Amino acid sequence: MIPPIVRTKAELRAQVANWKAAGETVGVVPTMGALHQGHLSLVRAAEEACDRVIVTIFVNPKQFNNPEDLENYPRTENEDAQKLSHHRVDMVYVPGPDEIYPAGFATNISISGLTEVLCGAHRPGHFDGVATVVTKLFTQTRADQAFFGEKDFQQLQVVTRLAVDLDLMTKVVGCPTIREEDGLAMSSRNLLLSDRARIKAPVLSETMEDMADGLRAGQTLAELKADAEKRILAAGFNKVEYLDLRACDDLSLLETPTRPARLLAAVWLAGVRLIDNIAV
Ligand code: AMP
């Protein structure tokens, strides 16, 4: 059965109030739609942990630093609803932009430190947009738990920080990255890749895996990084925006994985920006 689609905050609030009055726990899975198995793994985690599950679909204009990117972002609401019909989802919340940002909206939530590196450094305003909408979605849904993918590792750290710092009642839960069979991390943006580009795309995760093996074997980061960038560009990618080894907790740069660390990358392939990260 296709879950009920709710488009207004008022309707959402009324439904959640009933659930809360009955003592039920609420889980939320925030998404921008164009759902794939990565999103659905978060839905499964929510189903297991919570009595009620809300999936939100909102292509958040505030987190796009490029108007063309916002316009081209895939929108597949009917297919998304179909996919969710195979899950125990109680509501799909699909607010329009005016419902989230009504006339006069003037608040911006900004997290320092964590957002100043990686995607934050390359996409000005992106994480303010994420933080602002996530805060609103948490308070609107009154969720007990919210499920986010490690695919967007920096976002997961930022949202975790935000929920703690603002004493939000929602606990942020991180879930592992789901990949295609050839290793490419699933992403709504993969839909934007041409067939030719799609064939090249797994070189990113292959290169990162080899880099991680090299680090574990004691090779230096500088040497591994130079080789990795060459390999990615030779495979036909246009640009390596960043390819860093960073500490999991505060995203500070590391030379060697002396504490829990992640390799994180953003690259451009045929006009599409892809990100990935793996544990080292
Ligand atoms: P998005 O619709 O791209 O904003 O993503 C919504 C949520 O799904 C975020 O928490 C993402 O981290 C998560 N997500 C996206 N792709 C994947 C994936 N391949 N594996 C796990 N989670 C994912």
C-alpha cells in the first residue's frame, strides 16, 4: 500500500500528536527523493527502531549553492511513493518550499568548524541550508530518532553536532553506505550520469579502497594521494575537488590513520559531482 502523502505542517503535526499521545516512538528519514536502496536501508533501520516511520522528501533550495544543480536535481515522487509501499512507512511528508520557508523566513543555522572543510569549503552555504532544514524537520516531526547515511559523512557529523548543541529531542543515527555491485556508492545524482560516465564511475571507490590498503600497509599519504589523483583523472574524470584523510570525530586532517579515520573524496565526472568516503 502506498503510504499517505502529507504536504502541510498542520496535517503532519496533527498525526504526530496522535502517535505521541498513544506513547509511540517516531523515526524520521530525511531525503531529497529519487529514492534508491541507500535511502531504503535507512527506512529499514527506522522500521526496526521505531513504532512509526516518516520519510520526508524535500529538495531543499537553501542547500544548493548552484541554481542549475537545483533545477537538474532528479524529482521522481510517484516512483518514490511506490518504492516506499514495500516498507512499513506511516507517512511521506512532502512539503513545498513555501511550507518550509514561508514569506518572511529569516533564520539561518550555522555550525562552525566541521562545516569549514571538505564540501563546506567548496559549496558555500550548503551546510547552513542542511542544518536549517534538518532542525525544522526534527521539530516538525518531533522524531525520537533520525536516520542518516554515512555516504554523506560530513553531513552526518554536522547533523549529530547540531542535535546535541541545540538540545534537540531527536537522536541522530548513522547507517552504512550502500553500493552498487561495482562499488559505486548509490546516489540520486548517479541518475544524471551518461552511460559512458557510469562505466567510469566505479574507479573512484576502487582507487579509494586501494589507497586505504596502502595506508594500512604503511605507505605515505602524499605518495598514495598523488597516484590516486592521477588514476582518477586518467580514467576520464574532470577534476578531483578533494581527496583527504581525516579524523572521524572532528574531521581534522591526518597524515596517517593514528585514530579512527576516513578517506573522503569529491570528484567531477562528466559534469556530475560525486562524493564518497571509506573507513581506514
Ligand atoms: P539525499 O536524498 O541524497 O539527501 O540523502 C538522504 C539520506 O540518504 C542522507 O542521510 C544520505 O546520507 C542517505 N544516503 C544517500 N545515499 C546513500 C547510500 N548510498 N547509502 C546509505 N545512505 C545513503
